[in-house]
Amino acid sequence: MNMDQLKRQAAARALEEVRDGMQLGLGTGSTAKHFVELLGERVAAGLKVIGVPTSEATRADALRCGVPLTTLDEIDHLDITVDGADEIDPELNLIKGGGGALLREKIVAAASDRMIVIADDSKWVPTLGKFPLPVEVIPFGLGATRRAIEKAFAECGVSGQMAVRKAKDGHVFVTDGGHWIVDAQLGRIVDPPGLAKALSAIPGVVEHGLFIGLASSAVLAGGGGIRVIERRKPKGDQE
Ligand SMILES: O=C[C@H](O)[C@H](O)[C@H](O)COP(=O)(O)O
């Protein structure tokens, strides 16, 4: 089974949790796209749900697949968000934002009763950090923000090269919110909650790709089948 088939399997398993009448957060990326497509098939067959997309790309996919959409201004909570991840550790801390959608993804996940992370099992790691950590920044004063980020890294016992993300055409990548992303090659993040807190305190940082205490469960598809890992601590508990 190839990687794409594994991603679809994980998406199909998460779809089993969806019930009639649910309000859903719709993630971004190649794995979440499978979920949106499979959800669209169920909607065509009569399932009544409404979704909030986490990116303009997912909005377009959802519309193409016939999934009705709303916003967090029109509804006050979401039952489940289903989203992919770039790395998942045993505490269900995540690195997200490889596709640049981390800000909306975090807003949507935080507004959800449950977040189900779907992935092929290559995303499962003992320690976060091999995947470059995306930090979404305001372009104004970027030099000062980068220095503050470096200081936060040092205080949290990590270091590594930082680079402003480029799009495929060579221009700076601009997020749906009009911001830039700095990717940091940290290798090994020893204290993800501590680093998350330090980055969130920097004025020029809009958001970062560490998702701490947000995932309720992870559905991992691999050669040996599907594993569902439930979070042991209540949602939002970072200790
Ligand atoms: O910004 C993108 C998101 O955080 C994605 O969920 C993440 O990058 C995983 O994407 P994929 O399912 O394509 O590996």
C-alpha cells in the first residue's frame, strides 16, 4: 500500500466518528484532503454536516466535493476537527504548518470539542523537531522578531538554522492571513510546551506550528494496519 492509500485509510477511519448534524473543522494538507473527499461522498449520500475550512485550499476542495460550509462567526463551536500533521509525539503534541495553514488550523482546533489527527505512521516520532518548525511572523520588523525567536530557542535549549519560506515560484510564501513563515531546523525539541509558550510571547510571532494539548486522538495508518492513540490528559492540559 502506498503513502497516499495509507492517508486515505486514516481519513476513512476518522470519518467513522462523524455523525449526522455535526459541525466539523476541516483540516489542510494531502491527508485532510482525503477526509474532505470522503466526507463529500457521505454528504452526497444524505449525511447532514457543516464544515469550517482551515485554508482557502480546503475551502475550494470542500466546495468542489459538495460539503456545506460555515464560519466561526456563524456557529459557536465545532464537534470534531479532522486534520493532518507533520509530526506527532507520544503525548500527542504536534508540529503542523508544513502547508502553511497553521494559524487557521489552530484557531479551528481550539474551537473544537475534539481534534482527530490523521496521518500515515511515518509522522509518528519519539521527539518532535526533525521536521522544521514553522513560525508564522509579521513581515514588519522581521530582524527583531528573528532575534527574539533565537533568544527563545536558546532559553528552551534548542538551536538551528532559520529560513523564510519560499513558494515554488521563488517568491516569499505568503499565508492565507497575509503573513510570512520562518522554518526552524531544530532537530530535537526537548520541551515542546515550554517552547510553545516562549514563542507565543514574542510580539512579531503571529502563531507557531507547535500544537500542544489540542489533539484528542491520532489515527495512524501503516503497513500493519490502523492504530488509534487516545490522548490521556484532558484537552487543553499542557502539563
Ligand atoms: O499547514 C499544513 C498542515 O499543518 C498539514 O496538516 C500538515 O502539513 C500535514 O500535511 P500532509 O497531510 O500533506 O502531510
